[in-house]
Amino acid sequence: MRFLPMVTLIYLMNHIDRSAITTARLKGLEDDLGLTDLQYNIILSVLYVTYSPAQIPSNMILNYVSRPSLYVGGCVIAWGIVSALTGVTHSFKGILICRLFLGIPEAAFYPGTIYLLSSWYTKKELAFRSAILFSGLLISNAFGSLMAAGILGGMEGVRGIKAWRWLFYIEGAVTISVGFMSMWLLPDYPRNTRWMSPEESRLAQVRLAEDAGEADKDNKEDSVLHGLKLALKDPRVYAFCLLNITQALGMSFTNFFPTLTQTLGFSTTISLLLCAPPWILAAVLCLFNAWHADQTGERFFHVSGWWWAVMTGFTIALSTMNTAARYVSLFFMACGLVGTSITIVWLSNSIPRPPAKRAAAIGMVNGVGNLGSLIGSYTWKAVWGPEYHKSMLISFATLAVSTMVSICIRQSLVRENKKIAADENANIDSARVEEAARLEGITYDEALKRRKGFRYLY
């Protein structure tokens, strides 16, 4: 009961802090700091220079420490402080430094939380729980816009301070408070969470052991460095890296969503308010999609199907400048993030053990994947607006590549499951299966199905 609400709240603040730069742009940040269009794009992208490479060592540290609640909570406080300090900058150099430092503590959160979720939930429970977490991002796009509309519309000139500076001060202060709360509310691991009874702890560990086919813990030889080596040797990890890069590039419009709504021709406040409905719909669909993915054990269509929704939105926006039609296209685009919540879950399902390898793989895929976000910062140039046709065509093409890569991943997992099934059938004891069927009053095929071991989800 503590885990999911807390990490969802943190993720909400994580995205609000990171995207504050895009909403501050609507209220004079560029003019006050004397930024060119290129400098603004650099400020957006430079966060990923530290954010991406820091994720692998961060997850390795998380796998090593015994109290992840303190580690994650400390990182939340750190990025809240950096976010608040962004409001005191007066030059390109100052805000550039803040964005660089912001990426370091933020790197700990998302891949670290996915790893922690995989340490608590079985593979058929993970998608829905991860979607609850990811809904924090979608809600932040809606709530963050509403919050920003209130601050930017009502705080201009208060105590002689620009409204966009108040935006960073207020949102940073809220994040710092959330960070201190998380140190107390977040759990650690099933084996050492302080507020669980020994029976509850044992049950949590047994559930994971049964799901993965063995205990969800590292052997002595499975050090964090050994886990990284295992991840680097697995071709499937590289396939997920490519998938995440192209997916992030295809979804890079999310960093410019307020700019896209502003092209509809309304005021700053109205433009921010118009951001909310598409993301609210996406949050609802995200939860339903993940629930259905867990119920069916299917991954491919629950991930890639939503990219086709984005491509539909791009097609509408490319074909008309009609205000109503372009606003409808934004709903299709926002819904593209529905499947994104399952991408890293699919990776975690595909690397069930050892935990050291899983932690390294999650950090590696999520970190490398953010290269797509970095590149995407330069594909939505102001000179290409207000139509942004070139930007949409680039994103359209990369999502088509994502679809092809996901097909390859799916087929590789299908082949792996066939190999596992063949090995099981070769070693099966028919007499024991027949006896079990007789004792339980079921058919031979039903008894055989119950004895089926681990399978990859695809």
C-alpha cells in the first residue's frame, strides 16, 4: 500500500520538474535569459548528457545497497534542490549547469523503481504495477500544465520575481518535501523491509522464487560488475536498447506538447489548460492496457499497438491545419505513451535472473534509450513550426523502426519458449504425470500444463 502511491507521486514530480523548462518558455524564459532557439534546444538536451550514462551505475549501486528507500529518497531531494536553483539563473551558462546536474539524481529514479518493482511483483503482476507508476508521468503532463497555468497566470511580479522563476521555486520545494516523505514510506527489499513481519517477508520472497523458477537473489559470484558483464553479452539487451532509442525519438513530441497546443492559436493559459485532457485520457488507457497485458500475458501488441495511434495522430496533423482536427490529433499522440509503460517491463520479464544482470540491463536500456530523447530535442525546431511537418515525419519513421525491432524481439522469445518446452518434454516422467492426474481428478493434458515451468512473455 505504501510502495505504488509513493513512487507514482515521485514520478509525477520527476516529470513536472524536468518539463518545467518547456512551460517556463511560454512566459518569457528565453527572452529574460537572452537565449537563441539553438541554445534553448541545447538546454533541453543537455540533461540527457548526464541522465543517460548515470543510470547504469545508479542501478548497480541500487542492487548493492540494502536500503534503497534512503538512496532513492536522497536522490529525490537532490533533484528538487537543483530544480529550485534553476529559478535563480540569469544566463545561458547558469541554466546549462543546472540542467547538467539535474540529470544525475534523476537518473536513479525510473530504472531504479522498475528494478525495485521487479523485486516485489511476479512477471504477470508487473505490467499493471508499472503502469500505475507510469500514470504518474501522464498525470503530470495534465496536472503539471494546470499547476503551471496557475503559477504563471497568478505569480507574475509577486515580490518582484518573474512568474517562470516562481514555477521552479514552488515545484522544487514540493519535490524536496516528497523526497523526505519517501525515505520513510518506501520499502526496501522483501528480505529486509522494516515494517513487514517475518511471515510477510517470507511470503514475498517465496512468490518471486516460484515465479522465476529459483530464488530472486544473487549468488556470491553475481556481483554488480558480473551482472553488467552478463547484460553486455546478451544480444536481447541490445535489441531493447535500439527499441527504446527509436521509441523515445518517436515520442519526443511530449517535451514540446505545450508548444504544439500553442500552435492552435490560443493564449498561454488556455494553451496549458488544453494540454490536460489528452493526458488524462492517456492515463486511463494506460491502466487498462497494462491490466489487460497482465491478464493475457501478452506484450507485443500492448506495446507496439499504441505507436500506431501516434502515427495516426501524425497523419491527421500532417494533412490539415484545422484547429479542431489538430487538437484531436494531440489525443492520438498522447495515447502513444500508453504502451511505453510496458517496454521496460517487457525487458524485465525477458531477463528474470540473476537480479544483478536485470538491474544492469534495465539501467543500460533506459539510459541508452534516452539518446532518442536527446536527438528528439533537436527535431522540433521553432523554424519548422507551426506545422512541424518535418518533425512529425521523423517521429513517424522512427516508430516504424520500433515496430520492426519489437517484431524481432517477439520472435526471439517465441523461439526461446519452444526450446524450453522441448527440453521439458524430453525430460518428462510420464508415469508421475499420470499419477498426479489420477490423484487430482484431472486429465493428463491438464496435469502436464500445471507442471509447465518458466516461460517468457511476448
